[in-house]
Amino acid sequence: MNTLSQEQENHADMRNPDLMPPVLVLTELNPANIIEGVMRDDGFQTEDEIQTCGAMRETCPYCEDQHLLLVLRQRSVKVAHLFCPQCTRCYHASYQDGSPALALI
């Protein structure tokens, strides 16, 4: 009996290493439009702590080597987005054809 992790490993082994991952187009978002909170001098403040879901391969266009963090919808977050912890910019990610990369299927 295969476990989920074994199935994921088997799927990963079948990937073609010569294929490049899709390029994402990053569009900067206004935090006030995607997060419920208040802009203050020391940054954007929300009632709840916003949880991130890990670092992505994409890096911030402004901070160069800073990997963006994935932020999914949650109590204070209206739209899933990518977040730079260094400069605190938020980004919408889409594929080159314009379709959203963070859409739920």
C-alpha cells in the first residue's frame, strides 16, 4: 500500500529535469486592498497575526535575493498573494498568459 508521501516521491521522480518551471509575472498590490487592517508609520497592522505558508522560488524584484513568502486567504487576508518580508511589498502572481497562479482549483 502506497502512502501519500510515497506517491508524491514517485510523481517527483517522473518529472523531466530539462523542463523549466513556469515563469510567474509579479504585479505589486496595495496592502490596503488585500488585507483588513490599518496602515501605520511602522507598517500595516492587522487584528490577527498573518500566517505565511513558506518561501517560494520567486524572489522580490526590489530586494533581489529575498525569497517571497506565500500568504493564503485567512481571517484578515482577502486575497492570496506573495509577500516580501524584507521590504513588506505584496504581489499578485500570474502566468504569462494572464491566468492567476494562486487560484484555487
